[in-house]
Amino acid sequence: MTGSPTSRIVLRGGSVVAEHSVTRADVLVVDGFIAAVGEVAAEPDDQIIDCSDRLIMPGFVDAHSHADGLLTGGDDDGVQRSLLRQGVTTIIAGQDGVSYAPGDGAYATEYFGAVNGPFAGYTGGGVAGYLAAIDGASRLNAAVLVPAGTVRWEVCGRSQKPADAAQRAAMTDLVAQGMADGAVGLSTGLDYVPGMFQSAEEIAALCVPVARVGGVYVSHMRGGYERNAAAGIDEIAAIAGGAHAASGAPLAVHVSHFHADADIVIEQMDALATRGLHATFDAYPYVRGCSLMSMPLLPPELTAQPVDDVLVALADHEERERLRRDWFPRIDVNPSLGPDWPRMLTLAHVPSVEYDWTHGLTIAAAAEQVGTDPISLALDVLAATRLQANVVMAVAHERPASELARIFAHPAHVAGSDGIFIGAHPHPRARGTFGCYLREYVRELGIWSWTDAATHLSRTAAERFGLGRRGVIEPGAVADLIVVDPRAVSDQSTYDEPLRESIGIDDVLVAGVPVLAGGELTAALPGRGLRRESVRREDVV
């Protein structure tokens, strides 16, 4: 099914989940926009979507996605289907300070290929080029953040030194151009290279053009979250204060994948509000994380080097012994890992014929199978994959759903899957986050109502990131709509079977065009690269 400029689509017989109520109503869609909500009189050529016994909700916004390069091209239809079956119609890309634009995309492909994947559709042109590559080439929308690490790479290369005045000015110009091209904000990844070499003062300077146009500063905080979260929050506040002082405009801030005990998350978000900052955060309904294997297991000064130089080091016996002696003891005292790290890291993406058998195994289990020690196995896998491996990371203490529910109840919370689709045994969050929210936190635990779900999974993020009239079901809004079976909707992916897709959302419209019908993809490609629009004036928090 595809829409046409003169067609009418009527979602009939369902219950509309509005901001404060769930009401039996039809929804009329004309030319990509919602034309009416209520009782819609039939016309002979209407295209009807039967929504009986189902809910009509605004399309969900994945506020932290790593599907940057996976939304276009026939080979990636599985990624689009997995997102649409969760109800996701828009992703926020450019996360953690590393993505394709600005520049030619080479750095993101080299360093973050195991997270974002390659993007053949991007051939340069900065943020404008990235957004244009999405236009009419995808079933979903994508908004993008200017990645501060990529900006630094374009100006400073592999330097680990503080940027000088000329370099700061050049970086600020790149950020300003990205915001002019339609980016929704600036992201940092302060545990990644080169973000970890950026000072708060440098980042504040980059945030000046973001503040001036009402964008958002989005941060993967420095220092590992959890018990260290207060230090990261203090740095965010300092960056916002510096940008405000220099620009004369307040800077909205957003914390990426905020994982910590509920008391910590609530205390720190409330602390930002107390300081007068307009702050939100994203989180996913899982305890384990996922990232580059090299990030926790190799020193940053080593991973900052060209890949071929790192491989030479990993092949050198003396260098390996130095890492064993001087570096790995630091991992043993890392508050996010500790001495049990070989049993906490599960191999998710291992692009090596030699080590393909390790998918789904912990580093400890894989090492035991070949009769070696975990450090040797880890270094061998990193070398064999040219650092392109990623891992699922367990935590020392699992948090129950009741603990996570306290986090998700905070009004500053939005849903972000942090979904990484790269790998034969990925984290289940990529295919399960939104289905899990609806199954566990709405239907089973009753922590959220359906209107709460629409707020946390759609409306707040649409407002936060300036996505225009999305996230609501009302006349004049863009018709990004999903139809949800409230009794059946559920995640299916697990840590053991992470590739299973969510169920219970079988009909999805993007810009008024059906892209998922009866659970199957249509051929329509109405997705757009979303350029920043004015945010609603009422506070998100």
C-alpha cells in the first residue's frame, strides 16, 4: 500500500492515545497530515485501516540510536522492520560524539564501524549531506546530532593535546554549519576517542552555536556513570554554564543512556533542574550495556592511533606483556567492570572467520575453550577483527524491574534504545526496547498508563529535539502513527536469542504513508532526514 497526494486514509475503529486520555475515535489522514480525530464520515475512495480492539498512538522516537547508516538500502530492510515493529518512526542519530558528518565519514567507519556500521549512502557534505541521504531512501525518519568527536577529528586529527584558539574556532565553525544544516544538537562521547581528550571548556565553546539556535547538548558522560555519575553531571552543568555565558542563551542538556541506581539518577536529574537547567535523559529497560570491545580493554592513547599501528602493537610480545602488567590491573579496579570482567563481557560482533565461533560466549568461556587466558584471547580477537569487535557488558549487580521503573517514572525520561544492530549476537535492546516498555511497564506492572507511554516514548522526545508537530495525535500534526495491540505487544529478543523481533505492532504510517502493513514492510520510502524545527514553548520537564 502507498499513499498518493489525493488519497485519504482512515484509521477506523481504534482508541486514540492522546496526551491525557484514551478515546474511541477514528483518525483521518490526508496528504501526510492528520486532518481529523473523531467520527470520520466514509468516502468512496477511502483507504481503511481497521484498528478494532487496537490503540492508535503517535510514532515512537528512539532518542539514542546507532542505526545511523542502516536505514537505507535493500540489504538493511531487517533493521527498518525491527524498528517499525517496535513502533519507532524516528531515530536520533549522531550519538556519542562519533558519526559520519562532518567530513567524509572515514573516521566513523574506522573507529565506530562496529557500532554504527558503514553508510554507503553518505558521500560527504556534512550534516546536510547526511540528511539528504535519508530523504526518500528510508521508511523511517532520522534527525542527527553534530558529533563533537568527529568535529575534533576533522580539525585536530589524532592529537591528544588541548585544542588551541585557532582549532577551537575551526571546530566551532563546523558545529555552527551543522546546526545551520538542520542538526538538532551536539553530542559528546567522553569515554571514547577523541572525546576523552576534550575538556569541558572546549566543549562549552562548541556548544555556543548550539545554544544560540535552541539546540540540545547530548552527553555520554565522562567516567563510567553508576557511582561516578555526579562528576559527569557536574561537568554537564559546567559546560551549559559556560555556553550560556558566552552565547547569552540557555543551553538545553540531555544525558545519554543514564544507567545507575534509581536514587542516583533521580538525585542528579533533580540537581540539574535545581541549577536551572532544562535537562532530560534517555534510558533503556535493560541492565547490561554494549559497546566497542576496545573501549574498556585497551588504553585510549593506544586506540587513538591508526588501526594498523595498533595491530603492530598487539602483535608485539613486549607490548602485550606491558598491557598485561600495567593496563589490565586498571580494568580490575574499574567500577563498571572489576576483576570479573572476563565473565562480564560477551562477544557480540566478531567479524573474523577464525573467531566466528566465539559469538555469544563470554571472554572467559571462549578462552577456556581454546586453553588460553582471557587477556590473551581478548587481544587476539581485537587483532583478528582490526578492532571491529563489540561486546555486551554485564553489571556486577542486576537491577530489578521495580528499580528501573522508578527511573522511567521521572518526568525528564525519554526512551533511547542505544540499539546496536551490528553483530551476530547483539544486545537485545536493538530489537526489543520499545516492546519491552509496553509489555512490562504498561501491561504487566502498570507503572505507566498508555498516555504515559505516549509521553515517554514519543511526545517528550519530539519536543526535546525539535521534531516539529510529531509525538501527538491532533489535526495538523504529521501523521507518523502506529497501531498497537495492547494485549499482544511484547518484546521477543533476549540475551540468548537477541535477533527476534517484537510483536503486536503490525501497522505503521510515516508521513501518512503505510510502511508496515499487516506486519510486513511495504515498498514505500517516505522517511526524511528531519531538520530541526521550533520546539514547543512549554517545558518538557
